[in-house]
Amino acid sequence: VRLVESGGGLVQPGGSLRLSCAASGFTFSSYAMSWYRQAPGKERELVARISSAGSSTNYADSVKGRFTISRDNVKNTVYLQMNSLKPEDTAVYYCKARAIDYWGQGSQVTVSS
């Protein structure tokens, strides 16, 4: 199993970023996928989840209406479009396949002026 997150960076409040997570080593289209984040000194939290076919999504209340999770089962990639970013969105973002105990290296997102 391998999950490689990318697309993070430094952005001003109100800006946007799109994270990508390239998956390999398992049958990607059979698994629901999630994005989590962990801010300094805080526990890792679930941000968004998408079903295996992409027909169903769930979001944490803190990101609802600002973030959009999507997936491409041909490219074996899951995305997180993040708009209207706030300083409290600063964290390392991780993708994860449901029921597979593996975490990638994460992608740092910093929202600051």
C-alpha cells in the first residue's frame, strides 16, 4: 500500500488549495477514502470522506461548504479542494483508505498572512 499526498503549501486567509493523494498497492476503486488533518498539539481529525464509487460524501462541520472531496478511480487519486481557507485550517493533511491501516507522509497546509 502506498499513499502520496501533495499540493499543500502556504496560502493567505481566504485562498484556495487543492490536495491530491495518489494511491497504489490496493484496489483503489473498492475502498472509501478519507482526508484527515492534524494541527500542532491536537489530535488527528476526520475532514471528509467519499464512498468507493464517489456517490456519497461526508464533511466535518468545520469545513462544510468550503471543502470538496472527489476521486478519480481511473487515476487512483483522491482530491480535496479547499476554498475560503482560514488560519485554523493549518495542519498536516493525510489521506487514508478505509479499513487499511496505513498513513502516508501527509501534506502541510499553512494559512497565514
